[in-house]
Amino acid sequence: MSAPAQVKALNCPSCGAPLTIRAFEHTLSAVCGNCLSILDTKDPNLQVLQQFKAREGVQPRIPLGTRGKLRGDVYEVVGYQERTITVDDVPYFWSEYLLFNPYKGFRYLTEYQGHWNDVATLRNLPQVDTRGPRPVATLLGEKYYHFQTASATTTYVLGEFPWRVRVGDIAEVRDFVSPPRMLSQEGTEGETVWSLGEYMTGARVWEAFGLPGSPPEAVGVFASQPSPYKGSAKGVWLLCLFLLVALLAVAQAFLAFSRQEQVFRGNYSFSPRSGGEASFVTEVFELKGRPSSVEVGVNTDLANNWAYFRLALINGDTGQAYDFGREVSYYYGRDSDGAWTEGRANDRAVIPTVPAGRYYLRVEPEMDAGASPVRYELTVRRDVPYMGWFWMAAGLLLVPPAFKSLRSVGFERRRWQESDYAGSSSGSGDDE
Amino acid sequence: MSQPTANCPNCGALIQFRWSSAVQTTCGFCRSILVRRDVDLERVGVVADLPPDSSPIQIATEGVYRNRAFLVVGRILYEYEEGGWNEWHVVFNDGASGWLSDAQAEYAVSFLTAQPGLPAADQLRPRRRLVLNGVEYEVTSLTQARYRGVEGELPFAYWDKEAVLFADLRTADARFATIDYSESEPLLFVGEAVAFDELHLKNLRQFEGWS
């Protein structure tokens, strides 16, 4: 039986400051926070591997030694490093917190501008397909799209590590995303290591580690950040579809229950050459029942001719008038392509929601002065189906999901702006 | 399972075997390395001081792998450039033996598997693909390790090694294989990477400040 493992306390050989070793014998190197010496903890004399300079006042947001609970297990922060990539001469750095549990091993928390990821090395080997324009990594049936390949340089270290860490270490990092998850492949000469990260909000990190105050505000959109619009746009589209079906059912019911009763019919003719006052009023007819639609139809014998009918439906008792007009034109002929026609010799207008009462039509036809006379029939039907409201409602219903989808596409654009594919369309099945 | 006993030829202490098929064991008192020759034990060397390590597993740890209970009876400790790892020798209720490796608390269970025609060590390099027993593996690392010591019962005599080359291979579905190039014929161990919780380990080592 092995004795319980003890936490070790050391003194920096360089400056004498005390150090605590938290990850037992796993630790191969530790950093003296006082003089920034990296010590070989397997060496009996704690040989200094490297001494580095750093910008002033680097303060990990989660202090070394803090314990927190991730996925049901307690982990302790034992190491901290900053790694930097340079894109177009601009350095970007992120923080990596090394977490340790003596039974569960090591995992990482990474932070970039307020975006956090919970990262663990993988037991499975993802399969990478580089045939397409954008490499795709598959892990357990899930596709991850290549986001970025970069050379990451370690620029600051604190605490302890189960490897011999040095400032200036360079690793090639390839990231693939399938929000909220991110696959990362890190290669040094002899070995490639895959890890899987899952996006975490700062609030959840603060809660998991019991940190005081509030987490730093997240800036921009992170590669693995789940889109707040993705699921919701889908949901709203589904709801919209459901409402459209319901709307269609209501429209069908209206159609079925419409009386479509003819209440007036009259035959007239108009000759523009005869001159004089063309306008006249029809005899009175009665509209009955609840307020509902009225259809006025114009059927003409126009042939290669046009006529304009200025119309008004007038309530004989109250004088209320519904003014409208209809232009009817019908042309036909034959040319090198064969017979052709344009327009129709009849038209109709629907006036929604007309109350009951005694009504008549005022009619005023207009034609070219030299045109041949036209004969026409006017019909009035009560309670016909009016579909205008249906199309308006359907259009309104489409507004929220279309808006959501636009937001979603915008979010994905901002995500991929930070990738190696900025400028190209995101086109990877992410913008639903 | 019968529990054979013997006396240490060096110090006379009682040696109680946990596994009847053990070929090698160590004396818990005088730290002699003992190899079984028929019914007798031969002292072939002395265990060097094992470097301190922090595996949560120890001799007599119990666990379960694929619904079969196992007991940890021995180990081989290796070191390489970036640390060390343990190959814990585990025996199952039915007498079968296997290996539970623990490298910085990343665990894998594997079994010695006969496989003629393994590639020579100099033919391997990371990312090369290799089909073993009909399964395609990818070489993930080549590790030049140093044999660092043994403890407890092993299925073969293993005590005078020095440098050992290992090739680790993995698959998309967490299968794991190691080729051990320490013998004239390379040895293949096939198994899978496992999560700590899957093994339901009991009788683990204690760590100060952790319960």
C-alpha cells in the first residue's frame, strides 16, 4: 500500500520564495511567481529551466489553488498560461487554466475576451477530411468545420505543469467548430493531441469556482459560441408554419360558409361617339345579413378595345359611398409567333365588410372618343370570399421568423469573420 | 482462484500470490525480484527504489472492466522525456490477465494479442495508418521510454530492461493499441481508452487534501 501522497512545499533556488506543488508527482515544472523562474521539479536541485520577463501585473482571473466543480468533479487550478497567435501582425492572446484532480487527471479552462471553454483531451481520434474547400473533422458522427490554423506561442506561465513548460514554446493549433463545441488539434514534432472544448459563459465559470464579483463582459462572437438565434429561429419558423396552417383552415371555413348570393344584375351599353352625360345610377338592391363582402363584376364585349368604369356603391339611406374603378381591356391578334391575347373582357372588385342596407351603383364609363360602343353587364354578389386579409395575415406571420433568420445569419457572419475563411460565405450548414 | 504461497529464497518471508499464474513477483520485505522456476522461486535481482509517482492506483486496487471484476497485482513503471507512466498488471476473476495503463490519470485497458507481421519500429511514424485484426489504427505517438522498475506479480519475467520503444495507436471509436518493441518480436497490446468513472475503482490511493 502506498502512503497518502503529500502536497509538496519548495523554495525557489533563485529568489528563495516559497512554492506549493499541487499536482503531486505529475508536475514536471513549476514557475516561481516572484522571480518568474521556471524550475525543473524532478531535479533534486530544482534547476532553473528558464527565467522570463513579462508585462507587469498579469493576474489570472481565477487565482491558482482555487477549486471549482466542473461536470460533477472538483478540480483545482494548478497552472496558468497565456498563448499568443499573430494574424496580420496583430497579436491575439488567450488564457489557459490548467485544472487538476488526482483521480480524474487534467483538463483546461480557456478564456478569450470573456468567452470561456471547458477543454479535455480526447480518447477518440477525430477523422479529418481535407478534400473539400474547408477541412471537416468528424467525431462521434458530428461534423466540425475547420475554423483556423495558427502557430500558438506560449507568452506567459504561472503555477505548475505536467510537462517542461517554457515561454516561447510553439505549437501548431488547428481548430474545428460545431458550436457549442470546438475540436482542437495540437501538434509538436513527435505527437498530435486532440482536445474537445465546450463553450461556457463567464457567469457559469464564476458560479463553478465561487469567484467574487462578476465575470468580464464577453466581447464579439467566439468561434464555438452557440448562436442565440439558431434554435429560436427554427422554433419561430415552426410556430409560423403552424399558424399558417391554422390560417389556411380558417380561410377554408370562410370559403365554405360564404353565401355568394347574387343581389343585382343589369345590362347596359355605352357609345363614346354619342356624347353627353355617360354616368347613371342603377336601380336599388338590398344587401342583407351581417356586414360582409360585396363583389361587383363587370363583363363586357370589348374586342381590341378598352373601357374604364368609375364605380361607386352607395347606401341609399345613409349616402355612404364606396368609390372604386376598374379598367377593362382586351386585345388579340396574330403575328409571326401565332395568335396572342392581352387582358380580359371582364373584371371584378371586392369591397370587404359592407353593412346591410339598401344600395345602388353609380356608374360612369369612359372610352376613347372614337371607339366603338361597348355592351356590358354589371353583377353584384353578396358575401363572397375575400382573400385579401388572408394574404396580409400570412405576410405578417412571416415577419418574425424572417427577422430571426436574418439575425442568425448575421451572428454566423460575425463568428466566421474571425476565422481563416473571413470574407467567404460561411456556407457550412451553420446558418439555419 | 487458488492462492499459492512460497518463501522468499533470500529472506524467508512468506510470499502470497494473488494470481496463480504469476511468473515473477517481488518480495515485500527484502525487495528481491523473484522468478518462478517450476515450484521454486529464484532471486534474479533487487527492486531499485521506485521514483515517487502519483498514480491513484496501487497494488490491490479493484475495478470492473466490461462487467468483469479485476484486481491489480503488479506493475511496470516507465519514464520518458515528459514524465512517467504505469502499466498496472490486472487479473480478472477467470484468471485472464491484462494491463491498465495510467499516464497522468489518463487510463487505458489492453490485452496482449498475438499478431504476426507487425511493422518494424523504423517503419512507423506519427499519423501512419495500420490495420490490425481488421481495424484501422493511426499511430499517435512513438515514445522512447526507460524501464524504471517493477512491483508485484507479472505474467512474465521482466526486470532487466533498459530502453524500450513504444508506438501508441488510436481509432475514432477510442480503441487503443500499443506496440512494445522491447523484445526481438514486437508485442501488440490491444484495448481501449477508458474514463476513470467507467472502471468503478475501489481501494485507491489517498491524496492529501482530496477525499
